[in-house]
Amino acid sequence: MAVLSLKERIRANDEAFRKTGSLFGLTTLTRKESDPGTYEAVWHILSNLCNAAWATGCKVSSSPIAAEGGDALWGLHTATGEAICISRGISAHAGLLSDMIKNFIAIGYEEYPGFKQGDIFENNDPHYGGIHSPDFDMCMPLFYNDELIAWASCVSHVADAGSVTPGSIGFLNPDCYSDGIAISMERVGEQDRFYPWYEMRIRSRTRTPDFVMGDARGRLAGCITIRERLVEVIEKYGLEFFLDAGKEYVEDSRRYAVGRVRTQTVPGRIRKSQFKDLAMKGKRVLLAKQDIDCMFNLPMELTINADASVDLSLRGASGTVPFGENISPTALKSGLMMGYSHIIGFDMFNSGPISAWNIEMPPDGSWANPYPLDFQAASGVAWAPAVTWVSSLYEVFGRLFQMRGFVEEMAAGAGTIMTAEFSGINQTGMYLTGLTLEQASQGSPARGYSDGENSAWCIYTPEADFGNAEISELYYPILFLGRNVAPNSGGFGQFRGGLGHTAVWMVYNTPGLEYQCGDAGMRSKTVANHGMFGAYPAVPDRPAYAHGTNVRELIDAQKPLIHERGDPESPAIASKIQASIVEDNAVAPFVTPHALVDYDIIVHPIAGAEAMGDPILRKPAAVANDLDEGWTTERVARDIHGVVTSKPNGHFVVDEAATAKRRAEMREARKQRAVPFKEWWAEERKRIQAQENMDPAVLRMWHSSMELSPKYAAELRAFWQLPDDFVFAC
Amino acid sequence: MAEFHKADIEKLIDGVLPWRATQDMLKSSKDPDRFDKYVEILQARVAFADPILLPLTPMLFIVATGGERVVKCQCGHSFGDYRVNWKLSALIHVRDDEASLSEIYKGREMPDPSWIQVREYICGGCGAQLEVEAVPRGCPPDFEFLPDLDTFYREWLGRPLPDEKEYRDRTLEEIATW
């Protein structure tokens, strides 16, 4: 029997799936059924093998992002690229790594340059399936007795990929040519060694080459760890067992996910609108075309079919932006797979669950599929709109679980992601740029039965860890003055969102430092459309900083410094610090227009997550507890939760009768001030036609959404009874 | 297959189930009769006798009444045919200026009203805040869920409903009559 090429095997697998509905045509899981104990044991061994790669690779890497924050991932794949299992770490990339391997096969690398033991392949180019240039994706073919039996893969987030601005959150990049070094589907080494010219390119084209090469060696070390440990597994359990079971784990996971949809959700159509701002007009930008404010339309429509398959559409997605916030459909799918794995398919995390999805190609020329109409679109921080969109998936499935009674599985929407990056000379005289990990520890979403947890969760990685302050201080010329849970930073509801925290830094021991307050999925002008079951969405992201301060004098005089964000109407930075420039309510994202110097102050808030339920249904005792902890304020307790308290002996006490009366009054007041929907609709459609009080960014967003998705446009016009030729100004 | 007592599910809904028991629910395989138990619990808590077909949210239910299927609030207030977005029959309060937004969001916490409006959907019966939307002007209200109710009962639960209805979004038909 002729040996099929990998490309032919992928084709045969696709055909078998189409015919049988089972991946690889596996209508029976033979290994699982005949020897379930070994099947389960080997799964855990393979899973541990990937985690061993993560531990090894992160330590080999010298970058604080991997070594301290664990922002990397390793995977083991079938010969045709499907992920069998992955390590702990940044799970958002599992699908992307799988698609990269399939792409290497699809474009004919098996014939030329060929695959052999010790080869190292990489890609970071979004035009070929990468997400953004700082995420270096690697894979190595694994051979046993001269047969390619599997792949090891890895992604790590490097500190700097040589984009036009320092660091790895390239939101300011105006086009793909400014995104930095491109590794475009390349073999970058053989015999377990990088080519010399690969390292030469890293050295001349990235700002922190030692860290970037450290990451490269970390990726390689992890992949070799997988290879060596896999040989031990095969020699103990047999090659045939591994090859069979490897495929069964993927199909098993698909069945698990489909089974959960069928037993825990309801068929039907679910819709969730979502929007995100990117306000850049009047700020420091690179090209004239960037002197503009942008708004993203991030719609999600999900249909659960009778056979428990899932259709997904982004119809209505708005157009590309002249910033680094456009994403390839491949990378978007990987983000979706990550969210879905958190929500549904987390028994065995691999390529299985997503295979039951039918994803409609996002509109050509939208932020989610830029290249057909805008080949130059930048992707410096492609995650920014994507991760904000994925947040809807949590609420969508939270609603579905509620309908079937699985209250313990419900979740509200995620927090936002605003990053902090520094670049400049640090205390050792070394030039350094890189990302702090503050954003990797947000509040967690409210559940159907409890509040979210504070600073304990992150949408893009289960490795929710903001790292040690002391380690950050070793790398960057900053000192922490505070790292505090931020009151009222989660959404207000019956169950509130987990709270975020605020980092307060003092710049110290540097001739000059740039603070890049970056957008990796933040909102500063808007709030999320996550008012689930009547909750209020969490507050916008608004950082602060002060330049040319009197902090040195305050320290010498042993006077109070700033350690927290403070009152939203009277920010601590303005009330305690004197400075030549105080920006106490900055609209993010931005790069400081001037270098920060010693004793300058940065107040960087990290988001809380979204809430669930009518705020006046919140238990009064929970509100009193929040007051005692300093997690909310008396205004919010009284005006939003309708809870009346006093503080007789240092603790807040609820006045139950006054609270019940106040809540009854609030219900009545709501009915009095609200109007029938139809009445509002009639007035609102006039305001829409007049485009009244609509920021130009909003108008441009609607214009592009309607232009790129005629069906979406027709429905919007029909809803408001607008003329067939109605368009928003652009 | 796991089985959980109705009393524990009630405690879960009320947020008073001890954490260890909640973890058991999270980790165990799911109880196949959860939907029926959940509906029983909710049915005993609502202010109407019409049978609940589907809990759309913790406050809103699709119920069978007189051969029709309508959305009702737990207080009994009706929002009409479940295939028309129930928001069209709700009261609405919109915060689209600084004065009204500042009742919720103070100072630096306030979103920009020319970018986003906060819509509160209120039950005309009991004054419950049923949903909140934060969307820019021009965005039609989200029709969060249109269930394929007959497929659900017939194919997933194995007990078809009487008076089958066409699975179709009727919202725009309703708007067209305005």
C-alpha cells in the first residue's frame, strides 16, 4: 500500500470527517474502549510532558515575560498537525500552532525543503497565520524510526520584535511594514541548532536581542524536552498505541464538547453586540492618517443547531483601523478556541472541540479579516479587538447554561486588558524594553451564584499571574509604591465582577523612561456591553501619571506618598503630588509624549470583570462586607444597590427596614422615569437620522459595518425604519 | 451519573450553597434531570401559574398560555410572543448624557455619551431591571436568545410540545407595524 504524504493524509482526514462526522473517521474509540486505564494514564503522561517542556523552556528563557510571567505555551501534535495536548501557559495559541503546522504541510514543505529530525520551523507573520510579530511560533517534526510521527510546538511572547515603537504591544503601528521582524514560514535551524543568520537577524533587528534569543533557546529546549520524553512514552506503550490514542484524544474531546452543548445548552440563535474604542486623535502618533479616533464593532451571532454543532458569524464587523489592531481569521479562530476551551471543552484541551464549529469567514476588509481589502493592515497587537470580542462568549454561554439550570457553570463577561510597557535605560545602564505582567491578573467574571474573585483571573491565559513586584523592579527602573485592590472596579450587580488592582510606580534610577500605556483589549471612552441580567458594566480604563514631581521632597520630609488610584472625582495623584505635568484622567492608550524621569509617578489600573443581575438584588450583607473591606463606597451602596448602612463601631451595619423601603422606592422610580420602548424608538430614530450626539468615530464604524456587511445593514435599516439608501457619514 | 438534591440546587441559585458542595457540582458529571428540577424550583417562585417552558433569564420566562408562548417576568407581567424581542414591550430608560451617566459612573469612571449610551430595560410590572445595554446610538437592541423551542423539546428532551411554532425571528415584522 502506497504511503500517503502528509498533505494527502490531511485531505483524507477531512474527507473522513465529512463522511462520518467523527475526526479521522473514528466512529469507535478502540483504544479507549479496550484499555481505558492505559488510555487515561497516557493522556496524563502526555499532558505532563508538555508541562515539563513549559517549565524547562520558561527557565531557559531569560526574558521576564516567560521566566517570571510564564507567557509561553508548548504543544504536542499529530503528524497532520492536530493538537493532542498542550502545556499550561498562554492557551490562546493552541489553535494557531496547529494551523501553522498544517500550513507548512499545505504549502508543500514536505517535498521542499523537506522535514527531518532536528529541523526548526517558525512563523510570526500574520499574513501567514501568525497573530502578531512578538509571538514567535515554532514547531519541530518528531521522528521515530525514520517516520514522522508527531510535532512539538511552542509560542513565546518576546519583549521586543523590532516594531516601529519599542516593546511588544504595537498598537501604534500604522501598517504591516512597521510591525517589526517577520519570520515568514521559515526553517530557522537544523540539527537542533539555529542558523547563524537567524541569530544575526535577531541581533540587528530587535531591541533586546539577548532576551529574544533567550526566548528562542527556551522554545527549542521545550520542544526537545517533548521529543525526548515522547520517545520514552513510545518505548513503554508502543508506537501504534501512541498513534491511535493521539487521534482518539482529539476525537474524544470533540465528542465531549458536542455532548456538553447538547446536554447543557438550548438550540437557537444567540446574539451579543460588543464595541470597543481606540481614541487616538490629538495624541502622539506616527503618521498623519493616525490622527483619528476609532470605534470597533465586534458582533457575535451564534446558532446552536439541532445536531449540537455551532455556527458562528461576525456579520457587521467594522473595517480595518490604521493601527496595529487588525487580526487574521486564523489567529481569531485560535482565540475563539481558547475561550471555548475555558467554557466548554476543557476535559482534554486540544483541537477537538473547535472542529464542531462552522465559522463564517468575517467580512472582507474588516478588523477580523483585513487582508482581502487592506493588505498593509498592521497587527502589532492583533489581540486587542479579538480578546474583547471573545469576552462575549463567556456571557453567551453563561446565558445558555442558566436556561438548562447549570447555574454553577455561568459566567459574566471578562475584564479588559490595558498593558504597561517601559523602554529606556535601567538602573544597570542597560537598554531595556518590555511588558510588565500586571494585566495578567484581572478580576474574574461574576458567576451565577457568587461574585467574581479579585485579581485572580485573565481571559487570555489560565496562568493568571502578575509576577513578583520585586522581580519587575530588578528589570525595570521603577519602584512599586502600591499594588492595591481597586474599589468599584468590577461591574455592579447582584453578583459583582471580581475587582482589579491598581499598580502605582515611581520611576527611579534612569536617565529617561517611556511609559507606553497600551491597548491589548482595553476601553477608555466606553464600557462593555455586558449588562447581563440587569447589571451595570465595569468602569472604563483611565490611567494617570505625573511628570516633574515633588516626590523626592515628600520622601525627604517623610510626608505621605501616593499608593492608590483614589476617589474618581478627586484622584489621589492630583491631591497629593505637585508636578509640572499631571494627567490624572488619561484616555488610553498612549505613549507619554516626553520621557519620564526619576520620581515621576504612574498610576496604572487593571480592570475588574463584569457583573450579573439587578444591583438592587444584591444581598445587603454582601454590600456591607464590601464597605468594610474598602471594595466599594457608600455612594454605590446607597445609590446603586439601594442599601442603607451606618457605621456605629467601626463596621458597616445594614438598616434592613430602610433598605427595603429604599429599594421599593427605586423600583417605583425606575418605572416612573422609563418610557415604553416604542415611544423611545420613535424619538431615537429621529436622532439617528440626524446623527445627533454621535462621535465621528461611531459614525465611521457604522458606515464601514454597513458597507462590508449588506445583510447586517439591511437589518439595521429595517429595525429603525430608515430609507434603503441611508448611510452614516464617514 | 451525578444526582443533586433539589434543596441544594435552590441553595446554589440563592448563592448560599457551601463552596465545597458547589465544587462538587462543578467537578461531577452533570445530572440529566437538572432542567426539570430547575424549572420546578422556578415555577414555585413565580407569581403566575402558566407552565414555564424555558427560563430565558433568572427573571424572564417563556411560558405556555392559551395555546401561545409568551415571555413573562417573574411578577407575571407579559412581554408577548417569544419570537419578538421582548425588549420591544419593556420600559426603557436611556443614559446618554453626562448628568444621567454620572448617577452610575462618577468622574474618571464615566464613559463618553457621544460614544456609548447605557440602556436600562425595566419591567413595567415590578420595576425590575431586566437587562442593561451599553452600545452606541444606532445599535438595535440585542435579541439575546431566540430558542428553537420545538427542536429542544422534541429532539433534545424527547417530549414534543403541543402547538408547534415556527422557529423565526418576528421582531422586524412587529417593527414594520409601527
